[in-house]
Amino acid sequence: MDHRAFECFQAEGEWLKGNLHTHTCNSDGEATPEELVQWYEQHGYDFLAITDHDVITDIKPLQKNHDIILIPGIEFGYSPEEEPGWILDMLGINMQQLPHFLDPENTGRVQYDCAMSPQKIIDHINENDGLAIMCHPYYMINMTEPYLKYQNYIGMEAYNYVCKDMCGRGHHEVYWDAMLYRGKKIWGFCTDDSHKADFGHAWIEVKAKERTKDAILEAIRNGYFYSTNGPKIFSVEYTENHTVRLAFDRPCDVVLLPWPKGDYIVRSYENEMKIVDGRKRFYAEVEPQIAHRAGKVYFRIELVDKDGNKAYTNPVYF
């Protein structure tokens, strides 16, 4: 069983909180880069990616004045040349500079009169130690085909706060499951996608070996994180009797979504509460009912609190 999504809860290292999707006044955000970084740092975030549209915001002068770990990035949004009817948005995390084929005149911005092949961009991101993440598929109400067509992106947004706030289409889990169902092994991300003063609503918790940018990126590549817009997960254990036991910070329904088989899911409504180090911890167990189909089997877990906020583990594969 490939259970890296659960291994992070037992692995050595420290939990680091971060957001991978934000915008500044360098594109269509309202905050300056300094204001954005200052807010996330003051509110306990350990790392932050600035992903302005079509331009890479320079983080070097900001990093000199802040302890929060800053990661360069960009959001691409376009109709691919292969399928001009699609509108496909993608994050390039840890992008240091634009690829020459998107910036032929060295202007520092994406040039839309040149070839816009998503696969070519994904390959460039990977060749330069970056992470390619598909963002808010439900926002544009895309079909699943574009996400099946392209290869070697690391993940997809499961939740995007701005899409939820702006048009009620913030939950993208159905797209994520559609990819997992069809054999794509990708991770799920929660993000703010902050444009205005809409910070701090969704993030990822990464188990990194050390508090450095490289360690954070390595952990994300390996799936050593969970995503949330509220609930905090303390531990996830896959036990010898084939049950999954979780500990978390508030009363939650625990939903296990395995490889689909008919109309069943596994859900636990009951929580056991204990006081640990003076704080309440809640526990629940679920038991996977795995359906083997063509050798491709996965399950993932969602926690849902009384306000509908969710936490998502990454998928586990058999």
C-alpha cells in the first residue's frame, strides 16, 4: 500500500502552515506584496507563495525583511492552443522566471500571442524544480477532459475560498475524485486565492524535515500534507485490523471516500473525546470497504465540522 498521505503523521519533522495561491497589486489583487506578506506572517503562517496572474512577483526584497518563507510563483490562465474552447488555470509554484516561449520579448509578462501549450508549461515547471497545480476547475465549469489530457502535474485544488465567496463554486472535490477514479495520482490543495482582504480561509499543513523552502517543496511533492479550511488533524493511523483512526481538534463527521462502488461511502458520525495536554481531542474510526477494479484502488478522508468546514487527507493507494 502506498500510504504516504498517512506516513506524514508519523514522520519526523515539523508541521508548517502555508498558502500556495495569492495575488497582489502586481496583477489583480488589492494588497501590495509587502502588505500581503505581512498579514500572513502576523497570522502564524510559515510559508507563502505569491502567484500573480501572468507575472512572477519578485520575492527577494520581501524575504530580506520577513521570517515567513516565501516561494515565487505565477498563475497561468488561458485557452490552450490544443483546445481553444477550454479555459484552463494553473499555478506554477517555485517558478523563478517565465519560460522563453511565453515571454519572447523579455518583458517579464506572459505574451498571449505565442504558443500556449499546457503540457509544455508543465514540463518546464517540472524541469525547473517547480510544482504544477491545476486550480479552481469548478469556477470555469470545465469538463474533465483537459485535466485527463495533460500529464505530470502534481495536484488540483479541492477547495478555493475566493471561488466560494464570489460565486458559490469553491468546492472542487468532484474533479479531484474524477481524476483519482481514472487513475491519476494527484494531491488535493486548499487555497485562499486571495485578491482583496480575503486572507486566512484555506491552507495546507505540511510535515517538512526542516523549516526551509526546499524541504517544504519536497514534502509537498511526496504528499506529506493535508489541506483544510478549518479542522486541524493531529494524527491518522491505518491499524493492523484495517481501520483508519483519526484524531482532530473539533467535533467532525469523518467521511471515507474509497474507489467508488455503487452508492456507498463510509461515514462516522460519532466522536470520542479526550483531554490531551489540557486540550480537547476528538477521535473517530472508519473502515475502508475497498473495491478492486483493474488494480487501481484508492481512498481519501474528509472531516466535516458543524459549519461545513472540511479537512482533506491526500489519497492512499493500494
